[in-house]
Amino acid sequence: MVGRAVRGPAGASRGGGVVRLQRDQGGGRYWLIQAATAQVAPDINAYPASTPWGPFDFTAGRLLYRDPAIGLDAAHDYRILYEARAEPALSTGNSLVISYNVNSEAVTTGCAPMSAFTNTLTLPRFVSVPMSAFGHGTGTDAGRVKSGAAPYPQIVQQNPSQWSDAWSYSDGCPPVPALASARARPAAGRVTLSWPDAGLRLRYHVYLRGPGEPGNAPVKITQRTGVTIAGLQPGDYQATVMPVNFKKQTGRAAKVTFTVP
């Protein structure tokens, strides 16, 4: 979307740059190019001034581009836009190229970030805006904006219930869910433990207390929902399975007792 007038107060900028346009393009004025100051806005705006240091007229701002894939919800993979900057070296007399960055505030139930699933999200994005977007009219064809952004991976939407907005939590992580139960199948010299999946990208620390097993340190750390532990002496045991997230925060553990013959 281009050429539409926008209004907004001067706020904290998340990056930006200043360019001077010719008189027949942007009135011979300087323009501040920046991402919208709203925390999760998908917009890139421009604000005019008569000098490169301002003051910039935020009542005369113009919307240059709106990325339809930005939004702090599961449908948009919790993506944010920031650091929009003019790129004069890539521009022409008819269009201004603007670069911007994208990231995701999505974290799994286990507090693993989106970067653990893809390296394509934080690649730079580019958009080419026609110089007519800086004119005085509001009827510029939005289809004339050319975006060079690669398709965004749709990761959250594959399992939306297992993702959250990190900004919703003071420490950036959702609470680690409790582990509902654990089961044991003992055999001579070993035991096979199993438990239900508590959440995407959680790890599980398994503790044993019994003959020769003090239970103070995990004997196994796994992302699987089951494990076989061998080399056990005969006797009575208690196994504790504790869910642990990406930042080593823990949830309520499940315990099970068993006897190795």
C-alpha cells in the first residue's frame, strides 16, 4: 500500500534513515523513512522536513508500505517489523528501495524461539516504492509497490496451540506445564519409563532413587517421551521425570515407583 496519508505522534523509532527527493518527486524536501512506532505495526512510513535533521512533520506522514504478513498472533507467526531504512544505492530515479528487518516473538511451550526452527525469518526484506508515493495525491496504485521478500515459513500454524507470544510473559517464557503422569516397565537389570508429551520442545530430566542411585542428579536428559535405563541393581526404585524448558526452567514433575527383579 502506498501514497496514503497517515498521521501519528513522534515516538521511539526502531531505526530509520533520511533521504532528499527532487522537487518533482517529494517537493524537494527531506524525508524520514522508518518503521511505524507502534509496537507491532506492519507499516513503513515517511515524514517530511525542510532540513535533514528535522523537525519532521508527523501530521504529514505517508504510508509507503504495509507488510500483510506482520502481526503479533498465531496467524502471522508472531512476526514483527523493524529497522526500515532507505537504500539510495539500490534506488532509481523512479523508485526508492527500502530495506527492513523481520523477526518473530514466537516461543514454543518449551520456550524454544522461532530461530530454532528456521534461519529464513531474519533475512533482510526489500521493497521498491514509486516516487509518486511522496506526492500530494492519495490515489497511487498500491500494486506498483514491488516487494522482494521471500515467502515466510508458516511454522506456528502447523501447531498453533504449542506457540505463544514471548512478550506476553515477563521472562519471555510461558509457564512450564506439569507432567501429568509417568509409567514404569521394569525387567531384569533395567526399566523402561514413559510419559505423555507435555509440550513442543520441552526436555525431560529423569532422576532415579534406589539401590546405588542417590537421585540428586538426572540419569537421563531427553526430548523423547520415554527412555530405557539399564545396569540397575535389584530393588525398589522411585523415578522422577521433570519437564524443563529452553531456559532450564522446570515444571511439576511426575513420579512412579517400581521394583527391579
